[in-house]
Amino acid sequence: MEAAAPEEFLVLPWPGGGSDPGPGGILLTCGAAVGVTLICVVVLRKWIAGGVCRCSVRLDGKTVLVTGANTGIGKETCRDLAGRGARVVMACRDLSRAERAADEIRQSTGNGNVVIRHLDLASVYSVSQFAKDFLDSEDRLDILVNNAGVMMCPKWITEDGFETQIAVNHLGHFLLTNLLLPLLKSSTPSRVINVSSIAHRGGQINFDDLFFGRRPYSALESYRQSKLANVLFTRELARRLRGSHKHYSNLRARGSGVSAFCLHPGVIRTELGRHVEGWFPLLGALLRLPALLLMKTPWEGSQTSVFCAVTPGLEELSGRYFSDCAEKEAAPEGQDDEAAWRLWEESARLVRLTDTC
């Protein structure tokens, strides 16, 4: 008998394989690469966009005050709260831009109860006058959003002798909040929202030289100091409103009905970074296109402010730090109760505030 011949297999080439894939193979490869890239972009954008406030609470009959409201996340915060039926007071330094923003919000929400008022947070006089006029003309204040800020500007000194970043980002809002507390307390339950930043991490309050009078000025160090001040101010405000700190256990603020929250809105495409581009113009030009992908829109950046303003049941978390519509842990330097108390006392001295909560 003859041995059986071994079976033979026919090996076919993979489509597009070999040294010359041909036009069809190239198109298939490019299409797959484009598809994977688009999926990655969509996933990345969703992650960068962060949390969204899903709360549908109405604010009819409520009054809201937002600083720095004519652009960026302040404007979008106003738009959202106006859409919920609130009376919205937009506190801005540039009244012409504020009126344009207010008119746009009125038209887009159908809420005509959106008004503007002049406020320059770099001026103790302006803040004091604003608060006086507000108390004289408004019968309630349910939500105060301390949103305005400057970022990494050159070393400018205000009319009161303060370095601009700590003056606008912290001292102005500190004074404004304290002056409006009587109205907040009479409108309970009410809330104070302080827009801080993740930049508070690594920040330090230099009590011996808050205004960089004896040390070289660093725009970044100053910004971090001011954002840390926002976190510490929020923590101390919440404690004083509860009357739970050893330094003021005999205060009558316990159970005031006013809650305080601070937050990181995210890295956002707004005018806030204009000074950064001034320091590094080439870097700003190079990053402008990637910023469209890697930064939040103003609407996305406003979501945590809105969340803290309207979400029911947050009162037990007063004094806490939020990001992406969720509570997050502040940096260790933002949890220093002694530093928070000392900052409060020093801030009150600087703005000549004698009656605090």
C-alpha cells in the first residue's frame, strides 16, 4: 500500500496585507484611526466637563447676588438661576458690559427680574457703599455667590494699600459677606458660595507679608494665597455661624440658618487667564487650540456653583469644599482651623470691620 499524502492547506493573505496594502487598505486603516481618535476625544471631553447639576429646584421669590457676573462662569451662573425664576442681582465693575450680559440673560430666560449694580471689590469704600445700597433697597438675600476674581495679574496695589489678588479674591468678598449677613440671616435658609480653586493646594497665608511688601512678588504664589484664603474663609464662616469654635463659643450665631460652601469650578476657558497670556504670550498662543479640548466651557464651569446654590440637603456640609458637583477633600492647608481663625481676625482688621458674626 502506498502511504497517504499529507493534507495540504491553502493560506490566503489578510486583506490589505503584504508590502502593498493598496488604496482600500490605507482607507480602512485611516478610518479606524480616525474612529478611535474621535471616541477618545468624546470620552476625554466628557471627563473634562465634569459633573452637571441635575437639580430642578425653582427659585421663584428668591433673590440671588452674583459678583463678577458679566462674563464667564459668573454670567452662566446668573443665567441658570434666572432660569429658575430668581431675582438676580449682577454685581459688576464694568456696568456697560454688565448691562449687555443682563439683557442677554433676560432674553434667553424670559426672566425680566435681572438687574445690575456697580461693585469694585478692590475698594473697601465701593464694597461698603454697595452693601449699604443693597440693604436699603432689597428685602431679602437667599444666595450670595462670591464669584469675581483676578488671576496672576502683575503686582498692583489698591487704593487701600492691598495687593490686588488678595484684595479682590478674598478681602472684598470677606467684607461684602459680613456686611450682608444680617439680610442673609433674615432670609434663611440661605447660602454663601465662595468660588475658590484647586490652586489652593500648595498655597500659604503669609501673615507677616500678605501684600509682598518685603519679599519678591510672585503672581502664582499670590494667586494660591488668595484661593487658600477663600477655603479658610468658608471654613471659618461656617464655624462662626454654628458658634462651634473655642475662640467664640459664646457667640449667638448657633443655628443661624446660613450655610457656606467653597468650590473648584475647574480649568475654564474664560477671561480670567488673560494675565497668564500676558506673562507668557507664546505659550498662550500655543495653548489656545488645545484649550478648546482640554478646558471646560463657562457653562460647564458654572455647574458646581449652581449645585452648591440649589441642591437640597447640603446644610450639614456647610464649610466644605466641592468640585464637579460633589464634595471633595480640601488640601491639608485648607483644613487648618487656627489659620482660618487668624485669617478672619486679620481680614477684619484690614477692612476695618468691627462687627462680625
